[in-house]
Amino acid sequence: MPRRGQAKRRPVKPDHKYNSQLVTRFINKIMLNGKKSVATRIVYDALDIVGERMHKEPLEVLEQAVRNATPMVEVKP
């Protein structure tokens, strides 16, 4: 627990290729031991393969996959 107070939450910058914060967050989750360039290469190569095989925009496929993976939470009063 820091003595100076809460740390400020820094905004996530969008990635360079797709200009998407979702891709940046996905790269940061894939990253191991601080090797961001390796994680970036893995994610971009995977998105390129998805784009070729599905004949769709890779960013749309990633967004749909994230929507499918998130739980459907119903808030009851």
C-alpha cells in the first residue's frame, strides 16, 4: 500500500496498426516478462491469419470474440 496515496490510472494508448485500445490491452495481456515486441508480433500475425481465413476485418473478429467471451451479467435491484 503506497504511503503517498493512490496511483493515477493511466489511459491505454491505441496501437499503431489498428488504432484500437482493445488490441493494445490484448497485447499487454499476452506479454510475458516485459517482452512487448514478441507479444505484438504474435497478436498481429494472428490477426493477419484471421483476416485471411475468415475474409473479414480482423478487428471486427477480435471484438466479436471478446463480446462472446464476456459474461452476460444481469443486474437485479
